[in-house]
Amino acid sequence: MTSIEYKNNQLHIEKLNIQEITNSNQTPFYCYSASYIENQYDELHSAFDMDIKIFYAMKANSNLSIIKLLLNKGSGIDVVSGGEIQRSISAGAKGKDIIYSGIGKTDEELKYAIESKIHCINIESQSELIRINDLSKSLGVKQNIAIRINPDVDAKTHIKITTGKAENKFGIEFDYAKSMYNIASDLKNINISGISVHIGSQITSLKPFKKAYTIIYDMIEDLRNNGHKIDHVDLGGGLGVSYSAEENIPTFKEYANLIQSIFGNSNIKVYIEPGRLMVANSGLLITKVIDIKTTTQKTFIIVDAGMNDFIRPTLYGSYHEILPVKNNLGTSNKIYDIVGPICETGDYFAKNRKMNSVKIGSLIAIKSVGAYGSVQSSNYNSRPQIAEILVKDDKYEIIRDRVEVKDLIKQEKIATWL
Ligand SMILES: Cc1ncc(COP(=O)(O)O)c(C=O)c1O
């Protein structure tokens, strides 16, 4: 689905001219297409000929409206912290809708998760398992768990978002997994519900998925043969999205077919936890050109968004298409670096990029920022976090207010002895 396109040289998101949003909202800001996200959910879900439950990985974009929109579609939510549990409940999720993944869960977070009656906790270590048992005992309940397996599979993605290799901090080592299930089955306040795996993010080939899922399939057989009841398999997220027209990403159907070919006859509930896939291409970061500076080596387009607003290009070296909102100044042969105002050389959105002409005051749109964009923003350089806007058809609403500098200052105190 294309929800972002030019009409009469004006960039639109759904039926809304972006220029219209900027008339009454200060740049920079994020804006997302609601219909795009709804459509992604529907297309992914309907690609499967088997029963499947989607748990949206809210770490990708945790705005309450985005969570609510996906809950309304029937999605569950995959969380990785107590804060994310609180957020998803605030958006209307019930405990049964929530799966808790992630390493380094504190006792406080686990207690909150158990009290919230969440559907399942994915276990990352033996001590975590024991702590959950102890906490569940003190609360007089039995908690559903799945053990997250580290299958030692290279997802062939960026090193910082690879999670399924033996050297990574995530999951239980394959050779140790069976004894973990034996330990879990002896714990009175633990109910073994399933098994989980997540090998990384922005994975653009089905091969690593096939390898990891086959390992998990074999393990399920083995565990069942040893008397363990495995009701569900949680296959994590990770299917990549195209950030540029050249990228060749497996289709939803190919991904679904792979999962069906492995687990279709296993009499097991299948869960997936996509994050990026649901939201990445729904979003734009709209920013204004503050200055254009030409040196002997470069021409810099300096915009009012910075790496504090959107860190992916400098953190992961990620590529994002960048377009003028008003495409009326014609083509340019110039090569630009598009940079922010932060005092770091790493503060850039694109290097050596060709784009149509812009001038000081022009608005530009950075594409594919709906996932791992706003959620990774900070207040670095005392630049308060920016607004988020949700668009549906020709209407929009602000779904997160812009923070003000005075709000940042309010959180701090001058020590009494100063
Ligand atoms: C456990 C788990 N599930 C799901 C996801 C979502 O991944 P993605 O956004 O690539 O679909 C992540 C992110 O890395 C994760 O850690």
C-alpha cells in the first residue's frame, strides 16, 4: 500500500497535504499513516492459511495511539519492560494480550507482569525462571512461561540487531534448553506454555528464519517426547522492510508459507512478534531547511531535526529516502550531505545524496521512520522531544505533544550546597 505520494508536486500522507499540517505545527515532527499500519496488519494476518496470533512488538513504536490501533485490529502486544507493560495497559491492552520478552527483567518488573496476569513471560535465564517462580508463589498464582532458545543462527543483519547467535546475550543456549524445561516442570508456580525464539531485526532473507525455525521444530518434538506440554511457539519478529526501491524483501506470503511448512501440522499455536514491519513505512519525519552551506568539499543541507530526534542513520548506518515536501524547484545535479544542528559530526540523515532542489525554509520529509524512530529519540543538546501526529484519510491528530525546554528544566534541581 502506498500512503505517501506526490499529488501535484505536493507530498501527501494518505489524503492529507503535508504542507497543511505544517501550517499549524512546528517542525520537526513525526507523522504516521494509520491506514498503512492497519493494512500491514491485515495483509500479514491474511497471508497465513493457518491460525496465527500477532503480538505487535511495541518497542518499534510505542505511542499509545499506535498500540491502540493495533489492539483494535486484534493484535496482542510484545513488551520488553515494565514501562512497556504500563504503556500497553494504558492503551487498553488486557493482561491476556501481552507477552513479555527481553533480557534483564527486574523483580519489580516481573511482579508487575505477574500481577497484571500477562499471557506469557519469555525466559532468558535460569535465575529469572526461579525468581518468577518465587514471585508467583508469594502472589499465590501460577505464571505461564516460554523458554527463549538461542539457536546460534546468524540472521545476516546489522551486528547491533543480531540476537540469535551463541555470542549474543539473548536466550538459553541450545544444549542447555532441555534441562531448563526439566527444571521449569519441577517448579510449582510455573506453567510451561511454550517455546520462543527471536534471531534479530531487519532480516531480508528467509534462510536464517528457516534454519532457526527448523531447530525450534526439532526441539518441540524432542520436548514433547520427553513429556513436556508445548502449547505455543513464539517465532519472534524480524522480517525486514524495504527502505529503498532496490531492496528485495520476502513477501508476507513467502514468510507465511515458510512458517506453515514447518509448523502447519504440529498442532501448536503459532505467535509472531513483528515490530518494524507494522510501522516503519507508515512514518515521515518532517523537518525544515535552516541553512545551506557550501564548502570546497561539500554542500550541506542543515535541517531543524537532529540525531536526537532520529538516530538510525548514525547508529546503524541506515538508508532513508529524503524528499522535498513541495517538489517545485526542479532537479539538481548537486550532491548533498543532509545534516542536523547537533554538535556532533555523526549528526546526519544522509551523505552524498542527490535530491531535488530545496532552499532555506523548504520542508523536507525523511521516509520510513515509523519504526525505531521516535522511540529512540532523546533530549540531547537540550533539544526537547518532538511531536507525533497520526493521519487518517484527510484528518490528523497530535498523538504526542512536543516537549518544552521548561519541562526538561523542571525535572532538575540545583544541589542545595551550590
Ligand atoms: C523479542 C523481540 N521480538 C520482536 C522484535 C521485533 O523485531 P522487528 O521490529 O524486527 O520485527 C524484537 C526486536 O528486536 C525483539 O527483541
